[in-house]
Amino acid sequence: MTYRPKDTEERILHRLKIVKGHLQKIIQMVEDDHYCIDVIHQSQAVQRALEETDGVLLENHLKTCVVDHIKKGEVESSIKEIMNVFKKRK
């Protein structure tokens, strides 16, 4: 289980709800045959909101789980885990 302070969890949920709203709008725009560039702009907004969410999650992970791993002497496995996240982005 991961520890997330209440304010961090609220920030994550807020960002995910923004993503959900943008995604709903994109679906409606495609169904209504909106101009492609307008759909792309909305898609980019979803991607930015997800990136911001990832940032909040990573920050929390570094402040909690990684600190705990370092205290337990699990430095290499913790670094490897984080590096694998960034390798998957390519």
C-alpha cells in the first residue's frame, strides 16, 4: 500500500477528473464530426493533464516509497524501478 497525504490524493483525483472531462469532450467532438485540429488540441490537453498527474504521483513516490527503500538499503532496486518507468515512455 502506498501512503498518499490527503492533499496529494486530492490533487491526483482533481487532475484525473480534468482528464476525464477532456476525454468526454473529445469523444463528443469526434461523434459530432468537429474539425480535426480542434480535436487534436483537446487530445493534447488530455496528454498534458496526464503528464501533470504523473508528476504528482512521482513526487509522492519519491517522498515516500523511495525514502523508505533507501532507509532499508534497497537503493538499487528503487532506482531501477524508477528508471524502468522512464524507459517505457519511449
